[in-house]
Amino acid sequence: MVGPLKTPRKILLDWSAPGAFPVAMRRRMARAAKAAIAALPAKSWNSVARKRPRLELSVSILSSAQIRKVNRQFRGKDKATDVLSFPAPEVPGSFAAGDLLICPAVAKTQLKDFGTTYPEELERLVVHGVLHLFGYDHETNARDAKRMFALQEKILRSL
């Protein structure tokens, strides 16, 4: 049986961004990541993550060309995408949750589709990416997609 979830006391975000990515935007995205992690049900946490006193999440801001290359290499999809998630391996003693790769250029093209502002869209991508890091998937079947998007929207409404 799995014990109760204890949200890590500290969530560290490691930023990698070309040029200057606004501090206010990084703060909003960090808040979104923390809200997503805090909202995860206990069953989403693996045995290593559950025991961590803190989590580290790497967030990289990529150009369309960069994220297209990564998407092609790791997913076989030759197109730019908005967010990619790479969970960290379960390693005792490690605090790494995984890596999020976000493409602001693609995010900007989706504002109208999702009815969001640019900062809201970046928050949406962070929440979406964090859910993928912890096992949520919307591409496997309709039931999983419904479950993931329902939690994503709940988290976004809380921001």
C-alpha cells in the first residue's frame, strides 16, 4: 500500500533560456509547476519521488528549430511542438523530476486556439508538461486524455 503523499517542501527550477527570458514570466511558470506538483494524487508519485524532501525540475526554453529537432529525434515527429517532457530516471538520492522543453514561438501560435494570453499559455504548457512527467498521457486513449485534461484545467483554474 502506498503511504500518503507529502508534497516536497521545496521545488527547485533550473532555467535554461536563450537570451533574457523575463523574470516575471519565470515566476508565473514556477508557480504553475508548483501548483501542478501539489495537485498530483499520491498514485502519480513513484516510490523514489515520494520520499524526496525536494524536487528539481529543469525547464529549457527552445526555438522552433531546436524543439523540432528534439521532437524528431525522440518522438519521430518532424515538427515543432509546444512542450516536451522527459521524466528523470528513478535514482535513489536524486531530486530530479525531469526536464521540460518549452517553445514560446509555438505557444504564441496557439493563443487563439486555447483562448489564452501568452503568460497563461506558458503556464498551461508547464502544467501539461509536469503532468506528463508524472505519468499522465492524453495520446493513449480517450479515458486517459479526459483524466489528464480534467486535472490540467483544475490546476489552471487554481492559479
